[in-house]
Amino acid sequence: MRSDPAVLPPALAAEKAFAQSLERVPKSAAAARELLVAALQTWHLVQLADTAALVLGELVSNAVRHAEGEVMRVSVIRRDDGHVRVSVIDRSRTRPKARPTTADAESGRGLVLITALSAAWGVDLLPGGKSVWADLEAEVAP
């Protein structure tokens, strides 16, 4: 079951934030990417699409694999500091942590990718879970 994007005042949605609640299942990664692309197109930042999709995909994958609850909240925010923040809120308060991997491991590289591709990433603990976020450079060169 997929919910519709959050309804925000048009000026705010166009300038600042897109968010959507999604089922915490693997197929929700596609809906998260659709939300991301809509935001980047609105902001004329489609050059970030590939990198942002990888980062958001890892955040969603981690929430699907390790979090709790039936729903997660995905958001894409245009920050005033020249970054685009992608985040996933879930019902778990367990912080993600990198784990050692081997060359033939099928998983375990998500946080390494997020670290390499984002300007910064972190975790904000919330009363009912956590928000895992990553900031991407969005400055458009003159």
C-alpha cells in the first residue's frame, strides 16, 4: 500500500520539502526514488539524481532490513545551506553502524557508500524512532 505525497502549501513544496510515508518493504524503494526525482526536477537539480538515488536507496534498504514497524517516512529537503537532505524515519532507535565486509559479501557496504557519496550523514533520535539522513551538495556552479 503506497500513500500519496504529503500535501504541503504549494510554495513550501516547490521550495523546501517533499515527504511520503511508505510501507517498510523492498518495493518502496521505487516510490522513494520517484519522490526524489520529483523534488530534484522541481528544484532544477536533476544532475544530483544518480548520486541521490544511490544514497536514498541505501537509506531505504537499511530501514527495510533493520528497522521496526510497518511504515517509514521518506523526505527530500532543499536546505538553505546549499544541500539537499534525504532522510528516512523509522520506528527503531538502533543507530546504524558500519560492519566489516569481505570482497564477496552480498551486503554491508551501504554506510560506506553513503559516506563516500554525501557531504555528511547522521542519525537523529526521535521519541518514536530515528531519522537517518544524508546531505548532498546541491550548489549549482555559476
